[in-house]
Amino acid sequence: MISQLRWPRLIGHRGAAKWAPENTLASFFCAADLGAEWVELDVRLCKGGIPVVFHDETLERTTNGLGRVAQHRLDELKSLDAGTWFSPRFRDEPIPTLEEALSTIARLGMEVNIELKPDQGEALEMVQAALAVAKKVWPETAPPPLISSFSHEVLALANGLCPWPIGYLAERFDQDLLERARSVRAASLNLNANYVQPSHISAIHDAGMAVLAYTVNDPTEARRLWAMGVDSIFTDDPKSLSEG
Ligand code: G3P
Ligand code: MG
């Protein structure tokens, strides 16, 4: 399967985070409107173990709630406003469940990178919950989701539980990382764009994996990375980068 993967030049980061509140359905609609073929989203578990689409460990930056996501039940999270912090135009935009987000993204005809962000000790519960939802709602006829994480434990579990491609997230490349990525049969290394070097790209490609770089919003920088051999770029701004 991995050899059949087709990597996009751009992946809308948290949807289209420059134009709409990140990780909301509004952001995924916006990414589709801007022509994104893929979007990335972040997953956390709420109290009760339901996967929701949310980046931070805590609610303060992007909602009117307080405290840790993991300490709130779904009904509590659903009562929050995850849009006004970005703009009053998005007032009362809710936090989506993973199920709602994947159904919407599939309906919009986009592909998806599901990034799993477990709390301490939560890896197995998170992988099982997120994969169960994804298997339920993601169309069998669509290209499979890319499952990524900074957690080796999560990726090893995901590799054992499903055939979908794995993206190994890390800040910087090193040889040891390549071995760890191989051990979970990763299809890609997803690296911080600031540290990607041509020698890393050759080593990763020689190992049969793709290089995905996050997060780039400057068209000149995107062109430099593509010219260097980076396969895909995560961007908050699919509009400017596709025009650049
Ligand atoms: O998956 C790429 C990127 O989203 C990883 O970092 O913190 O934005 O989730 P973060
Ligand atoms: Mg992410």
C-alpha cells in the first residue's frame, strides 16, 4: 500500500488555520474552498474517551473554556465556543468530534492526516478509540488516512492494529529516528521545516519514506523546500502557497 501513496504538495494544517479557527469544521470547509487536497487535524481524548479534534492540552487559547481537554466530558466541550478567539464571525463554532470531522472531510473529497496527541499513559486507549472511529466513518473507497504522532508508542500500536500508512513526527532528523521510523513501517517522516537539510531528505528517500515538512506559510520558503526534495508541506495558508 505504501508504495501506492500519492503525496500532495500541500496539506492544510488544522484545516486552513490562517483563514478559520483551527481544527473546526469551518476550517475544513475553508481548506476545501481554497483547493486543499489534504488536511491535517489533531486528536485528543475527552473525559469518557471520545476522540475530539483539538490541538492544545488545555482549552484556554482557542475556546472560552478552562482547564485540560481530558478533564471535560464531550457535552461540556460541545458547549464551548471554539471560534470567537479567532474572529467574531466564527462565534459558537464548536469543537468537532473526530467522527464529525472525518465525515465532513470525506464528504468534501479531501484526504486526511490524523495526528494523535495522547496524554501520559493514554496511548492504547487513544489508538483504539481513534482507529475505531476512523474505520467506522472513513470510506473504504477513499485513500487511507495517514496516521501520525510524536509518540513512538502510539505509532507502534497503530502499526500493529491497522494497515493504514504511518507518519513519524519529529522535530529534527537523526539516524536513530530513521531506525525508529523503520521499526513502525512508517511511510513518511514528518519534520519541522526549520531543520530539514538536503542530506536528511536523501537518507529518508533512500529508506523508502517520504519527507513531509511542517509548518510553512511563506511561498518562497515552500518553493525552497520543494526544490530540496521535500514531498509535502503542511501550511496554514493553502491559498497563498498554491498560488506561490
Ligand atoms: O503534523 C504536523 C504538525 O501539526 C505537528 O505539530 O504541534 O502543529 O500538531 P503541531
Ligand atoms: Mg498537528
